[in-house]
Amino acid sequence: MEKFGKSQSVKRVEDVRFLTGQGRYIDDIAPDGALRAYVLRSPVAHGTITGLDLEMARDSDGVRAVLTLADLEAAGLRVGMDGALVKNRDGSDAASPERPILARDKVRYVGEPVAVVIAETATQARDAAEMIELEIDDLPAKTDLAPGGTALHPEAPDNRAFDWGLGNEAETEAAFSAAAHRVSLQVDDNRIIVNSMEPRGCFADWREGRLHFTYGGQGVWAMKRQLVEKLNLPEDAVHVTTPDVGGGFGMKAMPYPEYFVVAHAARMLEQPVVWVSDRSEAMLSDNGGRDLTSLAELAFDEDLRITGYRVHTQCNLGAYNSHFGQPIQTQLFSRVLAGVYDIQTTWLRVEGIYTNTVQVDAYRGAGRPEAIYVLERVMDQAARELGVDPWELRRRNFIRPEQFPYKTATDETYDVGDFHHVLERMGVAADLDGFAARKAADAAKGKLRGIGLCYYIESILGDPSESADVAFEEDGRVSIYVGTQSNGQGHETVYAQFLADQTGIPAEDITVIQGDSDRIAQGGGTGGSRSVTTQANATLATVDKMVEAFTPFLADHMGVDPQTITFDAETFSAPGSNQRPSMVEAAELARQQGRQDLLRHKATAKLPGRSFPNGAHVAEIVIDPDTGISTIDRYTVVDDFGNLINPLLAEGQVHGGVVQGIGQAMMERVVYDEDGQLLTASFMDYALPRAADVPMIEVGFAPVPSTENPMGMKGCGEAGTVGALAAVANAVQDAVWARGVRQVEMPYTPLRLWEVLRDVADAAE
């Protein structure tokens, strides 16, 4: 890697091995001769298990074990999966039904694990699973997003897991009563399947009384804690590692039942056991994303300033509480409930609903894309109903720069922002002045062109603390041990780049070490756009310790007063000495003099507060009304990520996030039938965006440095998705508004667009 200055677009070094087939994923590193696990899953969405005959399967060729919940309990496992809980509006606890690792007595979604077969080969395990005689008496399936229906759990008789609220309901009602204008909109947010490039997988090995567990996840420490608890093992008896991970997006941030069964099987059989999901299995069993419906209402005064905002959401939890499921559409949604607008009075009510579907949990953005989508959709609707330009309505209600730090109605404190400046930059970048001509040109061809604006804000989440451990190795290289976990974001590049920038150590000599609970004592993992901000903060603290430790040592060597030595991120120096040792030279000198204590430095640092990335997305879409076929013709982003370490990596994160947002908006949709059968369980039925579906995405930056970390950074990992949904949706709505279509919901497939345009045309005749 060549020498660079601050905030340089250094190319990703790890891409060489990824693009040449040298990545090391779960199936690449599975132990030779390992046993293979296959999961027998429920074929029905809801029913009582009346028979489970395992005899033929256990006698099948190559089978070493067939495990059920009873076997796990007999072995002493703690078989309940954990899920975070919220409080109801009345202060009572939300429902917390048991979610067993394997089904107990009942099944509650298609794909729920019932038994696990361990055999010498994957084929033998699958063949044996087909011999299991599973008998289920069907119960009615609940798939609609509303209270009621056949109860899934006694703890939630109407299938309502919680009824949560935040804000001031009475004040908000008063604001609406006194409002000059009121606008409401029902907004649906369709469920998606995450479909990471690498499906979930794991392997476990038990040797000499110690478990080594390897999985494709987003951090090793939470997984280690879960294994210690579920398997009743001492902490020092569990070693968790994570190799290269082919995409996580929040879906791989939490434990899954298969992991505990595989770990137990390896301990029981004293032989390595591997499980890797196939694609349809992943579609059935991976936690889904989104899946909520919200009634959003805005109150305005005569000057079209917002005086109140309220939202009533019903969100799908799936069949059980998943790891983060309850907080996502409650606590995380509320972090950015009012967006970038000066709204003093808000009320958010959320009902969580159990259904006979797979669990819903974190997906890129986790609550913030959902909140911004609702708000920016109803803002656009308000502009159209009130006859004001959508851009002007936003400007009129922006939080002004002089109001920062700004405490929102939901008690979040935004540190800094200049939303007017970002929007001004966006008008130029998106060529807003040229839109009318483009629209007229398409109209002459019988096409509909629409433009959609979304102004988003999000908060970085997760543990604000992180550690960095820097070691000068015998071979002259430098290792930095980090507490986050790359899932393809480019951490190896950006962490080495930042350490090099702060110390003068050549970046090409730095090795980033991650994902090993034995080598790294603690870490917060990856999620919530926290990684680079928290890790860079920890690296700065470690560099300070390095300078502090080397200073008295070098003072003796240079013959100067330690108080006169300075370090300028390249060399140490002091008045009266012509010696200017670099950090690497200082470490080598320490090695020569036997000062091993100077060859490794570690620090933990905590962010003083959250940062709030924000920005504007503008999409332009062209629709053929005769066919419903649409094309996203232009897509422009202007982001405020604060100070950037590597703009190229930030731009890549935005591109990926935008494409995932476009996928959900234009084509992705999970469909269950009335019996709870998943109808979109393969890529023949579930569409993902391809290169031809996405335009060139123009990304610009308008940074306002954060005051909540010494780097002035704001996270960027989820921002693309947070802004993309509403930008595309508003563009579609803009295109069809003149034809009389007042509402159309995602995904905007050709059939859906053609039908709504046809229905309006038929009604007008």
C-alpha cells in the first residue's frame, strides 16, 4: 500500500484474495473427516407433534446420532433461546414465551428445527432424516399482521407480544386538535429475506475438554457467552473463532439453534461436526427483516410547520421473540422517529404480533430504515396534499444548525448537522433544475417520470466501548487485534490505514487480527454502523499509550528530557537531538535492549456519545404505463458522514446499502400462503436486484464533523439502505400522482404498477 495522507481512498487489500478464490469461509476450513449435521424441519406452520419415530434414522448407514429436544435436556443443556424484551405501555413485561432450541410438543413455523441428524457424510445425514416419521396434527396458521387468531403461545392469547409506547400521547393529541392541517398515510414495509452471499454455517470440535466453535457471524464474544451458558461450560473451556464471512447484514449477529446442537454433538461424540445451510434452508430459517405496517399522522400549523407527529405500528415478530426482535421497531425505531425535523411533540405506539412465520430480527439499519421510510413517505404525502414543493416542506421544518446539540422529542441528542447545506448540495448534484425537461421528454414518449427525495438521519448503535491491541512481531510486522468482525466491509484495509496514519508504520506491514476469543479478550462485534468509529477511537487510545510508553525509553537513548519529546505520527523528536526515530525503529531498539514490555500495547476506549449520519437521496424513475415496467434512471446521494478515513470504502458501503434498498423497493417480497407455507423459498420465486436493475449511483459528501468522537466521524455502513427506500418510493408516487394514483406500496413490480394504473384509468371511465 503506497504512502498516503489523511482521508485517502486506498483500495481494499483483502479484495485480492476474495476475488481470486482465496477467501477462507466455513466450508473451506472445516476439519477433514468431520461429521455432517442435517436439520429436520417442520413441514407445517402450526401444529401439535403427535409422533416422532427416530428408530430407522438412528439405524441408518453412517448415522452417529439423532438429537431431539429431549436429548439436549437429558444432557443438561439449557434449551431456551434468548430474546431481548421491552415493557408494555402500562409498565408490565412483554410476553416471553419459551423458544426451545428444537421443537417442544408444537411447531410454530415452516422450517422450525425438530431434530438434527449427525452422520459421516451429508448425504447419509439427509437420507436418514427422510426416514424420521414425524406426525403433526395441524392447527390453524396465523399469518396476518393484527392481533387475534389462534394463539401461538399461552403467554400471548391474542398473539400480541407487547403494546409499547413512547412520547406524550396527550400533548400530541392536543397538537392534532389545534392543527391547521392534518395528513395521514398508511405505510406498509414488506418483509425481506436477507440472502447473504454465504449461507449460515458452523463447525465444532471438542478436544481435551475444550470446545472450539467456528461460525460465520458478526462477533465471537456474544456467541461464546451463549455457548458457556447453554452447554454449562466454564468460560475457559470455550474458544470461538470466525473466519471470512460472506455477508452478515444483521442477520448473522445473533445465535441460532443449529449452533448449540452442533456444539453439543461435537462434545458428545468427541469428533468434529459441521453444518452449513443450503439456500432454500436459509430462506426458511434465517431471520427475516422489516415486515410492519404503520399509520403515520402529521399535524401542521398555518405556516406548514409540523406541530405533532404520531405513528401506530404493528410489527411482525414471527413465531417467537428473536434475539433483538422486540427492540427493533420500538426502541431502535424511536431513535430517529422525528428524523431531521424540529418536531416537539410525538407519540409512537407499537404492537408486536406473533405469527406462524420465521422470526424477524435485525436487517441492515434495524429500525432506522423503517422509521425514516414511514416519516419520509408521509412528508411527501403531506407536500402533495397541501400543495407545497416536497423540498420546501422539508426545508421549512429542518432543525437549524444553531439548534445543535438538539434534543429530540424521544430524548435523543443529535450532536451536529447542517441539513439545509446538504439539501442545497443535493439540488446541484441531482440536477434538480433539469428534471422538468427530462420529465417532458419522457412524457412525449408516453412514459411517466418521477423524482423522489428522502432526507434521512440514523444513529450508530451497539457497545460504545472497544479495544485495540498493537503488537510488534518478531518478523518485523505489526499486528493489531480488534474487537469488531468484518463481513466484507473492508476492515482489514481501513484499520491498517488508520493505524499507519497515526503512527507512521507502513500499512503494508500491518496485519489486522479479528474473530478469535482466545487472542482477543473482548469486543463488541459488528453492527449498527459502529465498527470503524469505535475501533478507530480505541486505536487512538492505544497509540497514545504507545507514545507514552516509548517516550521515557527514547529519552534515555537520546539523552534528552522526556518532557521535551514529541511524536508527530511519523517520528519522535526533541530539541537538542538530531535523532528522529520512527515508531518501528523505537520498537526495534526496545527489542534489542530486551524491553519486551514495549512491544505490545493495548487500550480500551469508550465513545462519549452517538454520532448521527445523515444525508439526502434522490431517485428518478421512469415507468411505462402500458406494461408497468419501470427503470431507475438516476440515483444521487449526498451524505454527511463527518470526517472520513477512506472515502472509497464509504462510497462502497453507500452503494451496497442503496442496492439493498432498491431491491426491497422494486422486487423483494416474502410471501406466505394462508397455511403459513413460504411461497418464495428459492431464487425462482424471490427476486434480487442485478446489475441491470441498478443505475450508476452518484455519491458526494458534505461533512460536518461529529463532536462525539475525537475523529469527528459518523458511521456509514447502513446509511444507504436507510435513505433508499423512501427515495425510490417517493419517486414512484411522484410518477403516478398525475394519473390519479394516490398510494402504491412496495415492491413496485411491473404487475403492481400496471394494475394500479389500470384500476385508476378504469375508475375514471
